Amino acid sequence: MRFIAVFWVLCFCTAQTFCAPLFEFTTHRAGISFRPADTGTAVDGKIPGTERSGLELQRRPGCDSIEVWTEQRPKLPVADELEFTLKGFLTANHGVRNPVLRLKDAKGELIQSWTAPLPESGEFERKFIVSIPGWSKRIGSPVNTPVSFSSIYLACDKTAGDGKIFLESLEYRVKGELPKVCFVSDTPMNLLHSIGDTPQLRLENGGTEPSFISGGIRVFDADSNPVAAQELKGEIPPGGSLAVPLAGPFDRWGIWYADYDLATRNGLKLNGRLSFAKMPNAGKPAEQSFIFGVAGGTGPLGWKPHLALGVNGLRVNPGWNHIQPREGIWSWEGHDRTFADRNAAGFASLYILTPPPAWLADKDSDSKIFNPQMKVNQLLPERNALRTFLQRFATRYKGKVEFYVIGNEPDLVGFWNFSEEEYLKMLEISYRTIKAADPDALVMNGGISSLYSQTPKAAPENRRLHPTIMRRILKEGNIDIFNYHGHGPIHNYWSCLDEMRKEGILNKFPWYSGETGVSLRDSAGVLEPGKPINPITIRKKQAEIIHEKVSIAKALGARGYTLWVLWDLQNWPEDHPEKYGALEPDGQPNTVFPVYANVIRHLQATRPDRIFAEGGLFACGYTRNAGGYIVSCWNDDGNQPGRPVIFTGVTGAAEKIDLFGNITPLAVQEGVCTFVVTCEPCFLRFPSQSETPGFHTPLTGDMASISAGKNGSLKFKLKNPFNRKLTASLAFAYPEHLTGPATRSVVLAPKAETGVSIPIAAAPGFISLPQNPTGVRISLALGDSAPISFVYPVIGKIMLTRGADEGAPQFVLDRADQIYSYAISGPEQDLIWRGPEDLSAEVRLAVKDRTFEIQVEVTDDIHIQPYTGSTVWNGDSIQIGLKLSSQPRAWHFILAMLPDGKPQVTCDSRGSGAFDWAAAAAELDLAVSRDEGAKLTRYRLNIPFDAIGLTPADAAEGFRFNLMVNDNDGPKRESCISVAPSLNTSKNDALYPVICFQ
């Protein structure tokens, strides 16, 4: 890491009129309301006679007003006077009388500003002057700052004919200073396309007074490691700017995050984060043997992000109601332009059939609602209207729309609140109509969100799912391609696809991974133990999962993959707080952007060849059309984070390509290449390979465990992949408090596997928990091959020697790194964990009279538990996981105090089929009490050994234990705090601590 202090003597650029952009008018960023609702439509369009983009508003007779708004309400600087400039274009007969700028103060009070009437046609520019003192005087009370932008309101002449209004931009400047920080780049996404480019920030002053700025900048890499720090100070005149080169090193492909903390002499604070990426520029869509797609509109940057990524397929979701807004109207212009632009750019189009306009809905829609309890406003299309619409649509766009997607996630009642039969009939009508009009078009079902072979019993009772619809779609066959989504972490995605593969589903039809991503929230839940938990590291984990998902989809023969989503959604953050996007709402890249581009760059023009390993260790092989071979690999096995592998029969060179595209040569000796696969996915490329290489795992084993002050062993298996006898040479380097032999040699017969046990001893001070395990570094050489080095984790067993009421707790839960938050940002900011007084716990364990005792004292400022039955985990509750070595699966119990004060234990996973769920839960003894004055909830659970089949061998060898406390302070389950990760996500018991006793 390099820290450089730089004190800048600032040189000004020529002062100029400068306005800061406030709002870009696109359907991606704006909400649009026509009054009445069916008197207009909105699309992204080009300003006539220019290449500039804007929001195209098509106003029809009867429209008396249009409002363009945003839920985000960007805040404005505190100033006495603000000047706003609205730019756009008008066609003849536009019908708008005059625009009104609407702001809101900090308490939501409306502030309005009027301007001169608009011209009859052509480009226009109108200014609004807002005096905060003047408005305070007008309303007779102070304006509560900061003030935020709310909307542009356009009053219309309802008697005017059809006309169009193009809104291009809204800018502002203030009376006073207006400093701003931005990144210097030829692209608006903060991208640099040459490794040698020096990243620079630019400080601007958009105000009317000079700005004297001082402060610091710190830069972090994708792993949140600090890269550089520098100080700056100086003066920027009105309309001036200053370039600030960033200290490096930045000599590789990757992404960095620059945090700035600045202040002006007048006390204005300027702090925030800018991200920038170095990545090759694709410049054009990938070839289309496999669709690398993206969901989401073009946004304010047009095709620039798509071309930089190299995506070749775009999902279109413009809405049926835009084409047929009312009877007698067919509005094709926006769609004609959209498909023409996409075809010209080389993008395939995936058109989603959306719900109909209200006037074309089935007259009996309300009576056909499947679940009236669901608060979703859905319309069922009238069948003849559906036929007419699709016949005309598919005929008009024959050869221009390659894929049709009929609806979205019909297995979820939230998207299809009608019967399965109604969906299947709609699918049949759609398929037959589209294929009759365009036989070459490919029809897909609405993407299935997940599989329901393991659906909790409560879900069908709540009528939130259509659990059998997928198999009914496959049986009836009114599709060309089966469409599956599968959001979430890689273990969810893989397990569902693996189940479908084993059932033969993926072979019955071609299939498409039609919309899949992973949220920041879910990515945080599977972050590797020991990694710092912050937005940067979580974004990297999110990007890693995208690499893995695309690799699996292609390896399993998918027709394509559509990333959800290009942009983090900004309009309705309360519905999407999880953040799926590759671009931030302001257009900055996050780690997903360069990583997805890297996957496209290396997997395009390849053919799936073989899956070498799956489940924990993944290795997927592909043949390159231009020659050579490439493998996508990663390790998802918590028992052995670093997995040594051997490739044999390698022709020529080998190289590793990391997440961002940086290349490292690998040693190849006599056709053998050794490599350690870690949790970070990468590509291995063999440029001269013409045949499938051999793949072998020379060392396998489970995570070792040992009690402090005791002796134990490392147990693993060595495998000889060769047809000759050889010697495996092992060298060991031990961490503090752990000792053992320095070396060991093992003679391996040809193609043989041999068990190895290495004695180790743990000193009394040895501590190693699964969420951040220490380990023994092993160097392994097979015969004359180059040695490979990796860490073999060793965790410390926790020995129970006393009663639960005695001494200190075994686990104290009071740290931020133990928290998993379900509230990420935006409107839920108040739900984020505020410290131990908000939620914390002490956990004490003991054994007495063949009973395992668990005592938990929870500090919780607000106790909320309105639920009963199997849904109590949504309220304040405790979840426990126990994995006995003698049983194939883990036990999962949920503890709660019900609304009537009675305790409840439920079981949602049993160790083996020999046990009855309900009977096991009934044998457990739970007591719960709440001390409202002390803000304490106390749980005491006694688990008889026989209830769960806990044997003396389990006790002596040790069993896995985890405990999680759920917190609900009213609106929702906002967070949980746990002994170890994954009880609320993957339930990977390899990450749980080991408990043992005599």
C-alpha cells in the first residue's frame, strides 16, 4: 500500500457558466403520471434533429396534466437562491400551457415555481428562480432545509390534439459556492480502457462564488484494502474545475473505490464515494450462439454500458398498455424505434408479455383472483384481445424479436394471482398465435422463480405459490425454450438446476436462465468467514456469484443468461432495497460490471464440454471455437477452502485469468499443471489444448477439529492420478498454539487412494472458530511435479465442563460482524442495527442427566412476536442448528414466545428420516420470559439426548452447533445475530462451531 500526501496549488481553468445536472429524464429514472391515466404514454426517445436522448411524452386529447416525478427526491445544497434550467423539445400541437417546478422541504412541504409559457414548437429552455427567504415569507414560516426536487408538473389543454413533449434535462446552480467531485473519463460509467491510464478526479464549482476546498481522498481496491491516501487544498473559481490525479498503483484490470472527505472554508461538507474500473472495452455485442443478456432499460447512457460489457441480448418490458392505451389506438412508434435500434446495434430482443391495459382486461378478473389476501393489482387479459395483440405484434416485428417471454414468474402469486389453469391457457394462446405469425420466433414461459420440492408447509397454506405450475408447463409443451430464473446465492441456483437435470427437465426442452442475479443482502449472507463485512467486499462477493452462475448456466447447456439487473433500481427503493445492479443509480460501476464483462469476454465463442467437479468444488470445461480450452473453477466447500487440483495431458502453456481479466502464467511440467482452487472464481486457460484435459483432486478431506490442550490429527486422503508409483512429499507449517511433524512422505501405488493421519497437538491457548479458522499450511508435491501450497483449516472444539448457569457464556453476540441485516439502505435506514442495546445475546451451554441445555439471554429494545406456527421466525425468536456426526442432516429448531406468552418449539429439519418432526419438538422443554424493564428475553431449552439421537460417540467426537437470534422491531424482521454464518442462508453446517463433552 502506498500513502502519498499531496498539497495542491490549484491552477484554475477558465471560468464559465456552469450548471449541475439535477435530474435526467428517462423512463428508468422517472415516474410519469398522465391525468386521466389513459391519455398518454412515455418512452425513451431522441430529441428530433439531434442525437441527444430524452423522455418522450405522447399526449393525447383529453389529457389535462402530466407529472414527471422521482421517489428519490435528490437533495439540493443549502442556499438562499437556486436557479433551475429545464431543457426540452416540443412538437406542434403539444398542448402544454406552462411547466411548474415542484420542490419539497425537509418536512415535505410543497414549494412551487412557475416560468414563462412554452413556445409553440421546437427546442426550449426555461428558467425557474427559487428564493428560499422569499418562499418563507410567502408561507409565513421558515422553509426546512435541505430542499429536494420532487417533480415537473405540466398543465395541458385537454382540447388539443395529439402532440409530443421531449424533456431532456433539469440543471441547477446556486447563489454562492457549489463544489462537486466527479471522475475524469471518456465514458460516463467511470471506465478506463487502458491499463496505463492514470485515474483522475475533477473538482468543480458550479456556484457564483469561489470555493476554498481542503480535505482528503482514500482509495480502496475490490477487497476493501487501502491502496492510497492523499490530501488536497486550494481554491476553485466560479465555473472552474481542477483535475486531481490519484496516487496508485493502478497497473492492472480491476475496480477501485475513492472516498473523499472535503470541506469548504464556508463550512460546506463534501463527502462521498466514487468508483472507477479499468477493463477492456468490448465495443460490440458478443456473438449469439449463447445470449449474454441484461435486464433493465437503456437508462440515460443509451447503449454505452451494453457495448462496454459486450452483452448481446436485451430484455424488453415496455408494456402492452403503451401500444393500446385506449380503444381505437395502436401506438407503434416507440416500439418501432426500439427494435430498429436494437437490431442495428446487434442485440437480440427478449420481449416480455406484460398485463393488458385495463380496458382489455377480462371482465371477470376480480372474481378469478386466486388469493384475495395478496395486495397485488393484476389484470387478466381477455383472450380474444390477447390473440389480436400478439398477432399484430408478432407480424409487425417478424424477424426483429427473437424471443417472447409470456409473463413473469407465474409460480409466484405476487406476479400471477390467478389459477394455474388460467396461465396455462394464456401460454397456449400466446404460443399458437406467435408461431402462426412468426414461425422462427422462440417462445418461453414466464421464468420460474424456484423449485418447490422442499417448500415449507406454510407456503401453500398462505396461497403465495403455484408449486405445480412448472411441471404442468413442461407437460403441456406450449414453449420452445424452458425459462428458469433462480435468484440468490450459488448454492440455491445450483441445487435447483441439479434437481432439474437429474429429473431430465433440462434435456426435455432447450432452457434459458432468463433473469437471475443475487442481491447485496444475500451476498452478505454467504461472504467467506474472516472477510471484513462492508459494501465493497459484499459487492465483490456478489460479482463472484454472477461469474459462477453464468459458468454453470453455460456448462449445463443453457441457451442464454440474462443478468438481473443493469441498473440498481432507483424509482421505488422501498421495493428493491437489496441492490442487484451492475451500475449504481448515478451510473457508476460496482464490481459486478467489470466481472460480468470478463465472463462474457472469455465464455463467448465457447462450447460446453465437461463438468469436472460439482457441488463443493466446481470446475466447468469449455472448448474454444478458435482453438484451446478454458475452465471456470471455484471452491464453495467450507471444509477445505483451498482445493488442490491437477490437470494432466496439457498441451503447451497454461494461465490463470482472474475475476477482472488479469493473466498469470502457470507452470506445466510434462503435460501436468497443478493449481489451488479457492473461493474466488477464476478461469484457467490452455491456449493450445485440442482435447479435454484430465482432471484430478490429489488431496481431499474434512475440516479438522481439536480441543485446546488436547491431541488430535489431520485426516485426509491422497490420490495418485498417474499410472505409475510415486512418492507424495508433504511439508507442514503450523500456526501459533498448534504443533506437529514438519514433513511426511507417502508412497502411492498407481491410481491408488491412501488415507493419511498427521498427529497434531493444541496448546491450552489454541482458539479457532469456523467463521475465521486458523489452519496448517500444507505443501504437496507428487513425484517430481511442482509443489502446491494451500491452507488446511483446523477449528477448536468447545468442551462443555460445567452447568449453564455457571461462569462466562461460551458465546457473546454483540458485534457488527455477527449481524446479518435485512435492511440495506434507503427507507429502511432506521432498521439497521444500532448496537448491543438494539440486539445482543449471551449463550450458555451445558450437559446434565443426558440432556443438552441451552440458555440464552437476549438484550432487545423492542420485543415483537405476532406470529404463530412455522412462521415465528419472522418475529423475535431463536433458531438453532445441530449437526451430529452420526446423522446425515442437521436438526433445525425455532424457539419463540407466542403472543399469549406461551413458549413454542418447532422443528423444520431433522437429522434423519428415523425421527418424527413433531414428536422430536414435543420432547424438548422450553421456557421463555420477558423482562420489559431490563429489555431482556430469557430462553432455556432442554434437549434430551434420545429426542435427537445424540450418542456418546457424537459427544466425544463433537457435533456442530449454531444459534441465531432474530430481531423484529415492528415493521419487519430487520436483522439477526448469530454464533456463526449461514443458519439463515445456506445452512452450511461446516461453518458451525464444534461442541464436545465427556
